[in-house]
Amino acid sequence: LVVLLLLPETLPWDSRQKLPRKRDLNPFARLGKVLINPSIGRLCGAFFLFFLAFNGFTAILVLYFKQRFNWGPELATTAFLVVGVVATVVQGGLIGPLVKRFGEWRLTLIGLGLVIAGCLMIPALGSADQPGTIFLAVGILAFGTGLVTPSLRSLVSRRLGEEGQGAALGSLQALQSLGSFLGPPLAGLTYDLIGPASPFAGAAVLLLLQVVVNSLNSGAETLHSASDVLRAASRAAGGFTAADDASMASRLSAHWITTPEQLMGLTSEQWTEDLLLPSSVQMALNTLGFTSLTRDFIGVTKARAAPQDAHLLPTGVLTTP
């Protein structure tokens, strides 16, 4: 009611899409379209598998703590309190600076690695271990989850135009709900039929599969946005060669520069003294009148870019109004 009554609609009438046909409202059909989308399908699949695994082993944690460690409600509650505190700290304060430093792709892989580590630590601990060690394993799980979830959402939203973000993020929420629905009964079934450690092992295998798939494709994708912004600017200014392109990609990779947001956070000293980009790229910056990358720089670059480069530049909040 607050949203309906107090918040004005900001989307102009001429920009609004027509109501979809009834057959287009089939939720499974929409999920299928998202999963086969070449730009975001793999990311959405990873999102679903992550919540399938995560909600599976968290559903049996209390039972596992009781049978394995003979924990009562107090210690089990404390474990979930640790999860809540760590998740709040990560998503409430750390995620922004970490994204600027490492980029979403690296944070996704790091987060998956931490969740896998937590999944393997918990069944490896015995009843003789102190509760603090178990709380540490649970905290590692929560830290990894706090990195993966917002990073994957951001990666999906940045690959789509404004007109497709709402539908895609809605489908992500549906995939999360589907994983949350299927994960617990599957984990309970394996817990009963195979053994108490099986949900953790199964989750680790699913997450490891995601790490492998994402790692094989991350080399091109992590450098995609940052490289393409500078590449388009350099071509617009002229004098940009294949050797410059390779050198630029190497320098960005060495400094873990993966997104336009990270480029925009660099100072002029970092551009000239630390990054040491090829002279043709530096010339492009000077030609366009900017010593450091700003939103205006991206807007000007998009306006002056060659037709074959325009579609590679970021859209939405990264372009000037």
C-alpha cells in the first residue's frame, strides 16, 4: 500500500510495454526462455543450482548438529545467529568495496570456494571438536553465500537492457524459490538413504561444478566490460593496434580490473603510474578530454564509438542521461 499510494510511477507511458499474452504468462515457459538465453542462461542456471545446494544442506543442519555433536537448541540457535551476523556484515557493508576491488566474477568464484570449504569442514569435524570450530565453518558458509548471491544478481542485471532486467530478475527470484523448494526434500532423502554427510558432499559437488564451468568462461567475461570501454574509446581516437589490445588486456588482468565501475574508481595517478596502459589508450583519454574514467567519459565514448563497438559498451546507469 505504501508503494502504491506514496511512490510515483517514473516510467513514461510511451516507454511501457504492452501486457503479455496469456500463453506468455506460463512461469515455466518464462524460466525456460531465461535459461536458454545465451547472455544470462549459464548465470541463471548457476543461481538455481546454488540455492538448490545451499537450501538442501541448511535444511538438515539442526538434525545433523543433534545427531553428530549432540547439540541442543542453544548451540544450534547460536550457529544460525552466526550465519545472520556474518551475512549482514558482508551484504550490508563489505560487498560494495569488494566488488570495486575484485569485480563480480571473482567474488562469485571466491564465494563458491568458501561455501565448498564450509560444506567439507562441517562433516569433517567430530564430536570432540569445540563449538567455536563449528561456528567458524558455519561463518565461512555464510561469508561465501553473502558474496555469491548479490554478485550473480549483478552479473545478470548488467548483461541486459533496462527493458529486460525486471523480467530476468523476477525469473531469478523464481529460480531461487524453486531451488529452495526442491533442495530440502532432496537433502533429506540423501541424508536418510546414503548417510548424514551426503547432503554436504552433494552440495560441494554441485558447487564445484559451478566453479569449473564459470572458471572456463571467466577469462573472456571478466575482462569484457572494462576492456570494451577502453577499446571503443581507443578506436574512436585512432591508432589502436592489436598489440595495444593485448597489452591492455594483460594490464587490466594483472590489476584485477574487470568492470567499468572499477575503472571509474581509479585516480589519475593510478591511471598513469600503476596501470601503465598503452600510449594509444592514454591518447584516447586525452583526446576525449578526460584524465580519469567518469560517467561522462563513458557517455561520450558511446556517442563517438564506431558502430561495431557501440553495442559492447555498458548501458543503463553507466551512460549519461
